[in-house]
Amino acid sequence: MTDFALRIRDVGKEFRRGSQKEGRIFEWLKGRTPYEYFWALRHIDVDVEPGQMLGIIGHNGAGKSTLLRVASRITRPTEGVVELSGRVGTLLDVGTGFHPELTGIENIQLNAVVLGIPTATIKAKTEEIVAFAGVEDFIQTPLKYYSSGMRVRLGMAVALNLPHEIMLVDEVLAVGDASFREKCLDRISEVTNSGRTVLFVGHNMEMIASTCDEAIWLEKGRLRASGPASTIVQEYQEAAVKDVSAKDGVLSLAGRPDHGSGQLRLTYVRLLDGRGGQVQNFHSGQNVRFAVGFERDPRSSLSAISLGLTLFGHARVAVGQCESTCVTSVFSDLPPAGEFICSIDRLPLLPGRYSMGVKCLQEDEVVHGVPHAGSFFVFEGDFFGTGTLPSPGGGNALIDHDWELSAGDLADLADD
Amino acid sequence: MTMSHLGARSVVVVRPPARFPVPDFGELWDNRAVLWVLIWRNVTQRYRQTFLGPIWFVINPLMRMAVFSVLLGNLAGLPSEGVPYPLFTYAALLPWELFATGVDRGMGCLVSYHHIISKVYFPRLVLPTAEVLTALVDFALSFGILLLMMLAYGFDFSPRIFLLPIFLLLSMILALGVGLLLGPLHAHFRDTSNAVRYLIQFWFYGTPVAYSASLLTDRVPGWAVWLYQFNPMNAVVEGSRWALLGTGRTPDVMMFWSALFALLVLAVGTLVFLRAEQSVVDLA
């Protein structure tokens, strides 16, 4: 028994980038050098203890998947050493290691034998996997006839239910319906609790922060930071603020996909704090305002205008909607240009990245709508006035609430 | 780099590709279950969406035998060393097909299994080995037909038939060696399969499958005969005929040398394959 599950020492992976459009001989005759080389990974050091869940974050092309491939021995590193203590199960993208011509059951068996699992164990595990994936009726059907959802479920079921000591998972949790995702997350925490190790590549920062112990942050193939998952996720998100299009707190709507009758155009969204000062990001519990600028076609006659502002969390899951009709505000006699201002007293959002959509309606008809109006960050703040916020993983919304202790049960309370 | 079974953990060390890799036989042995699953898959899958199913195993060599018998045996009247011509060709065609299918499948496996090898690890040598052994399964079925034909023609079986496995083994060694040698090339340049198709054709006519070796050896100078007989497939085909029908060439020292050459091909092929397998996944 070793004191590590995975040890990565100064690992680098160099790839060759070459065009293969026409026959190589023609490129050769034209005197083109067919290849250029680049490092997809360089100088990576990672230690993972048994039973740890390590999150791997970074932008697209940062080398996350390459790292998993090297760690799972699918491809060799160009330099450095990887040491693995235990069997490695890999789940790279959808339908890993799955052969479209093979039936569901044959695929399970192939995956199991590749992991070196004894035949008797395979038989017992197969039923478990089939039940987990919920594909009982299709188990004798070749995989190519599966729906993509079924393929994902089977892939997850295999990865999560076969006994291996190290599990490498690449973003697959992003797919599948909510209940299945939940089932998988439960299973992953069971797996880590039983002493197995999980490496998890993901883009869902809330999930990384809530489920992983440690995290590493890759940037352009280099290790930018490593440490406790929540710390790394926060650093990563703060760095990402710079990438958000909010220049000095103004999100221009020009050039964004839009729709509507065009009698009025929404032109920008300004982020304001409670005193009306322009800001680039918000804090939980802060008094905030969204100022939506507009220009009206002077020839048009608009009346009974209402506004809608929708806030989205990760993966564009809607968090909530501010509709002016719900709060009695319907606007008439618009000036040729101006701003609609939406105020929120105590911003009920957990820290994270949010995006929004805005629309302007006349009765039920959309005058102008911009579904992707840009994004902003919410940082930690004192929503409850207690200096604490709920732990991540429980959704994006902050709910104003109270807890109290009662000696009896509810029936007693009713009697009083 | 052996992986243990449940419980005990052993440490696997992954290093950059070696310049002269050697096969890890322990790891291969640990993965024998993968081999069986792949062979089973190959056998059951090949004819899954067909009408005649596994009957094709038998039809393919029978059709070729029929073509040769009519064209070469009847029309051209080629001599067949006192054996009925269909039997004469079929006995040689089977070990030849074992070789040719083995090369074809073994060579293509890095490409045809790309979606698996790019996602899970197991020693890649298992793949071409499974392909060649699959060709042996094909052979076994057609061999049943051959035995029936021999009975029908009233042929006596001699105990020499027990030496047949030696020649089949030689055929598979060569098939695996050539497949390993060409597989990586095929992964880099898909036109390899086009070129190899012609290579196999030439090889076929350079081997006494459809005609009697004496047709050539009687007419060409000694060095050409030497070259002709150095071809390990010559040893396979002539040896198989000898073991089954009593004609052909009695095993001699030349067969030994060509067998040694086949082993050399296998060794070089293994080295080439192991070097290539470390990077072939990156080709995509």
C-alpha cells in the first residue's frame, strides 16, 4: 500500500500539428514543412492522495483532457513520469471506450476485462451497471442504436460501478438529466468515501468547489495554481472577471443576437451600486441596479411598455426573472432615449458568474429582446447580515429565511 | 508494468516512449481476457448484419477454389501433382487465407480500434494478436470443409496431418509480423492498405497456391529457386500440402531458414509496433 494514488512529476506532452488535407506527397513537393510542434502540457507536478477528489479546471485547450489521457496511460508523456497506484478507470467525454457495433452488455464486458476484473465479478457487476444506467430493455442492442442520453448513462454507470482505485472523469456530468446527474454525484461521493481516488475535469465551478477537496488550475498547458478546491475556484473566477465584456461596468448590446419589432432598441446594460455609481461586479446582498439603455424610433408610438431581466447561472440555468409587470411598472410616453432601471435591494445570489438576458415588451409582443446580454460576477458579501453564506452546491439563490427551535411538534403549536 | 487484481495495489510507472521498447509479456498475460473478448467480438460481429451470417466463412475460400479450378485446373490444365486440382488448391489456399486475412486485419487494427484505444488503456499488442487468432477461427471452419472434401475424394489421412499446426503457426507468425510492421504505417498513411493489397496479390502469385511449384522450379536458375523457396509462405503452403496430401515439398533445411526469417520479421515488427503505439493515439 502506497501513500499516494497518483504522482505526476514534471510531465510534458508535445503534440505535432500538421495539415493533412491533401496527400503528403504534394505538400512535400511544394516544400512545405508539414509539422509544427507545440507543448500541450509542460512541467506539471501533481500529487493525489488515495481517497482524494481532485478537480482540474482551466479554459478550453488548457491541457485538462491531455492530462487525463497521460494519467490514464492512453498516450505517453513526452517527458516526466506518472506513477499510478491501482487500476485506472477513465471516462473521457461521452461514451468512453465504447464500440458502436457491440451491444450494451458486450461493451460492459469489454470495459471490465480491460480493467482486469475477474469474470465472476463482471457477471455480478453487469446487472448493477445495467440497473444504474436504466437501459435494461436495450442491453442486447448494438450501441449505435442508443440515444445519446442512453450512451452517456451507460458510460457513467460503467465508470462509476466498476471497481477501480483511480477514476478519471471528464466533464460528462454536464450531460444527462438532473436526477441522473444527482445519482452520479451521490455515487462519486460514495466512491471517494470508500477510499478511491477521483480526478475530475469540469467547467461547473460550483460543482468543483462543492465536491472536490483539492483543485489544480491549468493554463496554456502549465500549472497555474493548486490548492484547496474552493480557493482555486475563487482565484480562477476572479481572474476570469477580466475576460468578461463588462468594460467599466457597461455591457454593450450592439452586435449581440437579438429579435423584436425594432420600434425600440435596447442598447446597453450598466451595472450600478445602490448609490448609482457604476461598478464592474456585485456582492451578495448588495443593493444593486441594472440600467438598461434604450433608443426609440421617433416615428413609432409605443405605450404600455414592460421590461424583463432574466438572470442565468452556470450552464445557462435560469435563476430568476425580474418582470416589470409583476411590480406594476408599465411605461408609456417614452423619451427618444433613456434608461430603464431595475433595482434589487439585497442581491440574492451566491458568489459566481452570472449572465443575463433583457427584453422589452408591448403587451405580449417583443419589441426588442437580447437573450445574451452579457455576464457579470458576484463576489462574497453579507446577505444575511451574519457574515456567512451557505456552502456551495445548494443552488445559486439566497433565500431570506429564519430558523427557530420548538419544543413540541406542529400539532402542539396549532393548539396554542 | 503489471496490474494486479482486486485488493493488492501495485504501482504502475508511465514514462516517455522508449527508443527500443520490449514487449511486457507479464502484462500481456494479465490481459488475456481482453484477447478472448476481442476474438469473440470479431467472430460474432463480422456477420451480424448479414443474411447468410457465418456461412460466409466457408463461401469465400470455396468460391476462390472454384474459380481456380475452372480457370487454371480445367481450362489451362495446370498440373496438380496427381491430386484432384480442387483439393490441390484448397489445401494450400486455406493456410494462405490464414496469412492474408491475418495481415489485412492485423494491419488495420490501430485504425479500426481507434475509438477504443484513444479512450482506454490496455497493451496494444493484444489487438493484432486477436486479429490473427480470429483469422485462425475462420481457418478452422473452412478446414472442416477440406476434411469433408478429402473424404469425398477418398483420400487417406496420414499421421503427417499432426504436423500441420507447425505450418499454420508459421503462417500466423508471418502474418502477425507483417501486420505489426505495416499497422503503424497504415495509421500514418491510409494509402498503405491500397499498396498492401497489391503486395499481397504479387505474394500470392509468387507462392505455389494455385499452381504446382515444379512449374517454376524446373525452368529457372538455382538462385531464383533459392529466393522462391526462401519465401516463408512457400514453406507454409508446400508444407501444408505435404502434411495433408503427401505432395508438395518434404520439409527441408530451406524451410527452417525461411521460418527463422519469419521470426525475424515478427521481432522487427514488434519493435516497430511498440514504438508506434506510444504515439499513434495522438494522430487521431
